[in-house]
Amino acid sequence: MRYFLRFDTRSIPRREAQVVVCGSGIAGLTTAIVLKELGIEPLIITRGVGNTFYSQGGIAASVHPEDSPYIHYLDTLRAGRYINNRENLHILVNDALFRIIDLQRWGVAFDRNEEGFYELALEGGHSAKRVLKVKDYTGRAIYEALLRRVKALGIEVLEGELQELLGERKVSGLLIHREGSLELIKTKALVLSTGGAASMFRFTSNPERVRGDGIGLALRAGAVIKNAEFVQFHPTVLKGTGFLISEAVRGEGALLVNSDGERFVDELLPRDRVARAIFQQIASGREVFLDMRPILEGGKELSELFPTIVSAIKERGIDPYREPVPVNPAAHYYIGGIEVDSFGRTAVEGLYAVGECSCTGVHGANRLASNSLLEGVVFGYRAAYRLCSELSFLKESFEEVKNEPSADGRPSLSYGQLKELMWSHAGIERNREGLEEAKERILSWIREAPTWERTPQNRKLLDILLVAYCSVIGALEREESRGCHFRRDFPHERETYRRESTLGDVLSHTGL
């Protein structure tokens, strides 16, 4: 099913753009800003704020004289369990300082200490303080600064949602849904920065609008998905909400305790190990709490360090100054994604991907804390430069397309049912039996898609199902535990699996 929606391009209002950037997180905004500074006119399509805006902790970079990119490299490699793409990882850590300066140039004011140097935080898996931040709302500060820069440069921003990518193995245009109807944009280059797919799990820190369907759309166009089995679960989300309590809180000294008052894990271990320890406590019938009071014992003020977090906790009737805060793990970051090279290029000519929807391989099997914002700005920058070089080589190849299937059925599932299935069968701990059941149920849903009414909502559901299918297949085929992928039936790393995974031609796999 190359196209899902019912449409005839000859009857759709159209416009043209040199380059379209779909998404307005740190990766997409960086790409658009650099393109504009290089003399290219990008058009940004966005459906609103995403994960960058809600990111609290910060952005990792070895800026201190006693730190180094090589130490940052080793920490990332260790967290990723040694399947990281080493070429791209070298780029990430060595370009970090340059991109931090760019962010400052574009208006981001990172916290400074009394000596005027960056106020650096320590987070799990890092062997040095190297996380730059703006209080506990770093992502929002970056988003707002980059958006101001976008407006100052006169870059056009349209609110809409990507629906179809036109062209055969190359980009010739795209369809967006905007203000209740379809619009056609003719272009020979599209940069996807649509975010990850962690929201396909019942418990998630991701906002509702970030659902991973951009990855599924790219799969329908012929892109390859990489490392789809690796989904990072954040250890500390405020119980009963999707509100994330930053790793930086534990870095400042907060402790994890169970309902018996026992501390059961080293809080600064990599996220997969902390999340799994909490999961096991909850599975055994205990509750888990984050006790922030030890920070006060060190003479620091919670509301100054973490104003957003303290305010959100108090709004829910909990006083972190007097009592521990109930938490649980939740799906947070989709490490897998669209396979790209070091410049964001995919298997589809003219299609680029940056940020969480892409997979550069820098995170390996488990993302090191605060490397995600860094990845977005580093590879968004590189994608813009490559596009500037290659744009003249991309040939316009637009042809009118008519897709008129006759179907008016309703899906037999809801998005909530998929979230429940993924959490229970492909979540923090997995095994073959659960994954096989998830695979068969997802396949049955995908194969009924040709009977569905061709609405944007149903299109989104299909594209998310494709991503879920890839994640389950990847988890089934990786018969080991590595990083954030944990198999109860294969609880140890196995040398034969010390490699990345890819899955192409997904439509033939599913029978569409």
C-alpha cells in the first residue's frame, strides 16, 4: 500500500518549495536555520511543539577543560553497549562544542556559575559533569530561542500534518493536511524531523501529538528502519502522569526508595538498569518513590534548581520538601528510526531525516542521558550543509498521482489497544511468547488496513502500526539482552549480536 489516502493531485491546491522541513524540534529548526543562512529557502511544516520543548535535563558536551570529546565518546559507547556507529559517534562528540556556540549565537542562554563558566550537571552514565542546561527547562529555552531565530530570518512556518510522500524511490512532492483539507507541495527535498515513537506504549513521557507516524510514512516510501527494537524507558515519571522528572534531579543527590523505605539501586547507573530495577520493584508489589530531600541536606534549594519540576509536583498535591515523590518508568525515547548516513540521507533520493525519527546509530543500544538534543543540532547542521551541496543534483520529477481506493470500514482496534499491547508484550522486559503474540496481532491489524476508510486519522494509525511491527520484529530477532532491550528468555549479551539491525521493504513483510 504505497499510498493510503484517497486523492487526485490534479484537484489539490498546490505550491512549491526548495526544501521542506517537517517538524519543529531542535533538529528541524537547526536544519531550517542553517539552510536559510546558506541562502536556501526552507518551508517548515509543524503540528506543534514536540519532545524538544518538554526536554528538561540539558544537552551534553565536553566543554570543560578537564573533560574531553574522547571521554564523552567512551561514556556513550559504554552506555550503548558497543554497537554504536563509531564514525557518527566521533562526529557527535567532536562537533559538540561548535554546535553549543551556535546555539548561543542563536539566543540560547545556558546557566553560568559565579566564575562565568557553564553550570554543568552530572547525569547517569557520564563520568564527568558535562550537561549544559537552562534550569530544568532546557528544551523549552532552546525551542523558543530557535523559533525566534526562525522568525527573524523570515522562514515560513505552516501548521499542518504530513500525510503522503509523492514519488517513486525519490521525493517529488508531499501532501499535508491543513485546515481540514489536503494541500500539495512540490519539492525535490524533504527533511523529516517528526520525532520518535515512544508514545506507542501505554506509559510514556511523550506528548500525544508525537506518535512516530512520520517513520511509518517513510517506510511506505521505501526507507529502511534501523535498531527498531531499542526503546529507552525513562526511570522516573511522576506516577499517574506523563510528566518526566529529569535525571539531573538524581544527579544532584535525590534517592530512589521503595515503599519499605529501602534504597534498591544506584541512581546514576545507565537508564535501562535503573528503569528495570524500578519495574521489578513495582512488579513485586512495591511502590517506588524519588526522595528529593537529600538535595536539601546538601544546602541546595530545590525550587531554584528545578522550578518546573517542583511546581508540577506541587500542583498534584505532593510536597517534595516533606515527602518522597511516587514515580514509575515510562517509554521515553525511540533509539531506532529511519536509517541515515552521517548527513541525514536515507535510502530514498531527496529524503533526509534528522532528530529522533532518524537513526544515526550514535546511541547504540541505550542512549546516554542528554545526548539526544546534541544529536539533533549536530546532524541537523550536517544535513543542511549536505543539502546545500546536493540540491542542484536532485532533479525535479513530479508526476500527477491518482489514488482512488474504495473502502469505508473502521479499524478493529484503537490507538489505546496498541499502547496496551506494546507495554505488556514489548515493554521493559520481553520474551518470545509475548513478542510472537504482539507480532500476530499487529499483523492482523495491518492487513485489515486496505478495508479502512481513507481518513488522515486512519492513515496515522497504519503508519504507527508499521513502526510497532518493526519494533517487535527487531526484538524477536535479537535473542539477547543489550542496553534497553531486555529479553527474560535471553538475559545476557551475546557476542553474535554485537551489531546493529536493519529492516527494509516493510510493506512486503506485512503483505500490504
